[in-house]
Amino acid sequence: MMPPCKISTLMSKEEVIEKVAYVLREGVNSKIWGAFNPPSLDDYAKWNWIDWLTYFKSSGNHLMQSFLGKAIRRVNGQ
């Protein structure tokens, strides 16, 4: 399986935040995830990513764990 989009080191932090927000929003709107006990669906911004990461870990979604982990590291400058 492929990640929903690529997070590049060439992307600005704002671009990463926008990409992740888009992916989370589209996944929820398409009912791909978020059906059972999801984090706040109104807030896809950076400060809510840890809740989403926990959600994906608990549901065994390794692809999204990896995607969000990479985004978090990129935004935090690691």
C-alpha cells in the first residue's frame, strides 16, 4: 500500500499541515476512517495530530501511523 500523499523535506511546514489536514478530512468524509471513536473531526490542524496518531495505532492502521509520524517529524524540524 502507498501513503495517501508524499511528505517531502522540501515542503514547508505549512504545506505539510495543509496536506495532512486534507488527507484526514477526505478520509473522514469518505468514511475510510473515523467511524468509531475518532478524534475531533472539526479540527485537523497540527495540534490534533497526536490524537489521530493514537487513533490509527489503536485501529492498526500502520500506513497512516507512518504518514502522520513523518508529518509530525517534518513539522517539528526533525
